[in-house]
Amino acid sequence: MSEQVIDLKKRRFLTNATSVVGAVGVGFVLVPFLSSWMPSARAKAAGAPIDVNITKLEPGQLVRVLWRKKPVWIFRRDAQALANLKTLDGDLADPNSTGNSKTNQPTYITENHRAIKAEIAVIVGICTHLGCSPTYRPELGAADLGGDSWKGGFYCPCHGSKFDLAGRVYSGVPAPTNLVIPPYHFVSDSLIQIGVDPTTSAS
């Protein structure tokens, strides 16, 4: 009688232990299977759109975000900065982005401010020469960048390329083309989505 009780206890123990080990084994199989349904970090970095809230973006202020592993600048230009853009055509290599720079911007970007909304610029912050990241130099008349002729823009410290506040390249510098404008659209007045072409967006 006592032997049967002991055997039943052993049997229950072995049954429970087997169940636990089986459940753990199923978990090890199931976790990678379920995680395979989720997009990897690499897939997200490859092109997933990002949303940027610009509610608090002040005139002259620039914010940097990362999209497709590239820095993207978003900044607000005031009325003076926009007016200055129209005076720079003679200093620029391709002021209307009609030459080699044409492929560096979406087809819906047509004006010399190179933006959907004139006051909000969205530009990939990578120099078109050798891929350095230019510095933001919004101050007017910077002595080291041309004095009175400098109306604000970007300066690449690697090899001296200069760009205006629309990302248009100056003449006589190493960079061959204007900075790239990524695909983007306004979800609302205060929210920009980078990585989505508005001509194909359902928004």
C-alpha cells in the first residue's frame, strides 16, 4: 500500500516536471516565431517614416532628427531669411535646381525656397561632396564666410562647401549639387511626416 502511494507521488512529480519542461520548450519555439512577425530594427531604419512635431519650432531654430540613418534638419525661416533667398541666385551653382541638383528634391518642390511651406525647411544634413555634415550658420554677415554677402546657411568644415538656407550650393565649392530634400508632407500644421511623398499619401 505504501509502495503504491510512493509510486503515485513519483508519477505526479514526473508528470508535472514533464509539463513544465514542455511548456518552456514551447516558449522557446514560439518567441522567435512570433518575433519574426515584427519588423526588425534594420527594416525600420531602412525607410520607415518618422513624425516630427514642429509646434514649438521658433524662427531661426533648427532641430535634427534621424531618418534612414541620415540626419535631417527641420528649421523655420523668418520673412527676412526668405527675402534673402531671392537675392542669392548669382552666387549659387544651381539656384533653381534645374541642373544636376534636380534629382536631389521631390518633383513637388518647385520654388527657390525648396519647401512645401516656404517658412519650414526640411533638408538632409549631408554634404553632397564627400558626406560630411555641414554646420548651421544662420547669422548674417559672418566674416569667415564672406562678410556682407553671407545671408545665413550651412558650412561644411571638411572641405569648405557652402549652402544657403534652402540648401542650395554656392558656386566655386567642392560640393557638386544642392543638398537633398527628403520626401515629406504635412499631416497637419504642426506635424511633419518624413519619408512619405504627399502625392502618394492618403493623408
